[in-house]
Amino acid sequence: MSFEAAAVPAPAGTRRLAVLGMRLTGFRNYDRLHLDVDARPVVLTGANGAGKTNLLEAISYLGAGRGLRGARLADIDRRGGEGPCPVMESDAPAGQPWAVAATLEGPFGAFEVGTGRDGASQTARRIVRVDGKPASGPAALAERVPVLWLTPAQDRLFLDRPGARRRYLDKLVAALDPAHAGRINEYERALRERAHLLKEGGADPAWLSALERTMAETGVAIAAARRQAAADFTRAAAEGIGPFPAAVIEVAGDVEGWLAEGPALAAEDRLADALGASRPRDTEAGGAAAGPHRSDMVVHHRARALPAAELSTGEQKTLLVSILLGVARLQTATRGFAPLMLLDEVSAHFDGRHRGALFAEISALAAQAWMTGTDAELFAPLQGAARFLTVAQGHVRDAA
């Protein structure tokens, strides 16, 4: 087995997280699908539109968050005429609530995850079960199933709006600090409730102050976790990942700036005061003028000392992969196992040297990476080290 590039081996005693079996019901172009694999990386090849990315999206829902595409839950339901029935005959009506169930191997043994849209609810809601028991929601999966991904939609991440980069940064932070997802949820709930009270008018000032204090405490914790993670990511990337460039990552925002100037308690007071002072403006504009929900992830190419937005499309892609691999290295070192990695059409952008380095790093981390592409030849170095599957019009089978 040769990947044409050296990689830093995983620490001794590294454990593994992997999907061993997956069952889809009413998910995108899959009516019903039962797929069994082993803990090796998985290569999915086939024509565009066959359903490769849909499989990655299904896996992304085994972890916390809104999934690989960030889609509305109802939009994931399979609809009539979306393609031929895969694997089994259909007995489910079009538009039924989707569901994903999987058996995973984790650091402490095998476990089951089930998730999907609650069809009994009047509002779109995602339900989660772990080992058959109801969980408190998607955030409950952050500890058990960290998932990282790169998709073609992220190719413009450095040119996109700050919100896209901020959400991507939070996904990376949560891979190292599972509690981060819960802090984000708590902050956003308080943010929404405050905005609602301001809009309605006549709210008790003491209740608004209590919400703003919650936002200040959780907001500063969010900003502190982002700042620490950005520094850790920068150090990890600086160690060098084959030909992938080192990235310098920072977080720009008022709260992060206050933390750089003084202690966390002082930053909490400043944020609470800023929120209180901005009530009239926020009543008119909605939302909140201050807080970590307005921060941005700023990335530079270390060797070239250039902002990521000024790089070529290819250079931006290599920088994104460098960051992703650096985060996977950090998680492996700190939590003892690599995250699941979903790499959609990533290899097609690289030459043999970069592909070799990518495959070598996946192998060294003992990570189960799910990779898609239209050309199986791009993955030839993984023969014998990965499970190769062909996807064709919703059918999944072993590659010839």
C-alpha cells in the first residue's frame, strides 16, 4: 500500500470511529437502502446525480448540526419521480418523513444512532435516538459522533459572507469541544427570545437584562472557545501536512477583541452593557448589534502572507483541506480518535502528489473517510485499503 506521501502517524493507542451499517428510508433519491461496510475508508464513485452526495449527507446527520447541506428537514423527504427505487421495492408513500439509522463502532464499543424528521409534529423537528432511547436532540450526538466535511459548495467559503465562515468555524470547534454546540444553541435561544420581546414591546426590563446576561456569559464562552481553537488549528497546520499549505486562522469580532484585552468577566460585562445600550437600535433592526453571532473567521496563507480570499481557487481548496486535516489531527491527539470525514469531489481538484498526501493522512489517522468522485482511477492508490462502491441511479453495489 503506497500513498506517495508521508504522514504523521496517529498517537499510540488511537481508537476508531466508523460507520458499520446504515439504513435509509425516504431520504432524497433513496426509498429504502441497507448498506453494510467495515471500518475502512469508503470510496463512492458514479455519475453526477447518482446519489453519492446524498449518502454523505445521510452520514452527516449521524452527528450534531444541520447536516452537510444545511437543508430544511422537510426538503430531504423523498418525492415521487426523483429516480428509480434503490435496492428494494417501494412500499412507502412519496414525501414520507425521512429517517437514517446506523450502527457505529466507537472508542468504547458499538452503538446505534437513529435520526429523522418527526412526521407527527406540526413543525419540522429532528428526532434523535441513541441505542433506541430518545436523546435531547442533535446536540446530544456531538460527543459520540464528530463529523467533518468538505463539499464543492464550500469552495467559495473565503469569498462568502462572514456567517458561512463563522458556522464552519463552529463546526470545527465542536469537533474538539463537543460542549460548544450546546453553548451555541443556548446563546441563539436567548438571542431569539430577546429579539421577540423587543419586537413585541413592553417587555420587563429585568427580564431583558436576564436574557442579556445569559447572552453575555454564553457569548464570551463561545468567543473564548473559538479563539483557543483558532490558535490550536494554526499550530496544527504549521506542522505541515505534505504539500498542503499552512494556514493562519484568527477570529475577528468585538467579543474576541475584548478577550484579547482583558479577562473573561470584564468581557461579559462589556457585552451585557453593549446589549443593554443597543435595545432601541435592535428593536428597529432586529437581532442584536453586538455579540459573537457577528464574528468572522479570518484565514491567511502563512508562506505567502496573503488573505485566503486573494488566493486562486485551487490554492483556496488546498488551504481548506489543510485546515480540515489539521483539525482531524488535533481531535485524534486530544480525544483519542479521528472524526468521520466526508470528502465530496475533493480528489478531482488535486494532482497525484496532493491526493497521495491526503490519502496518507487519512490512513495515518485511522480515520473512516467517505470520499466521492466520478473517476475511480483517482482513488487507485487506495485499492486494498478502502471499500470501493459504485452508485448508479440510487443503487449501491461493490465496484467491479
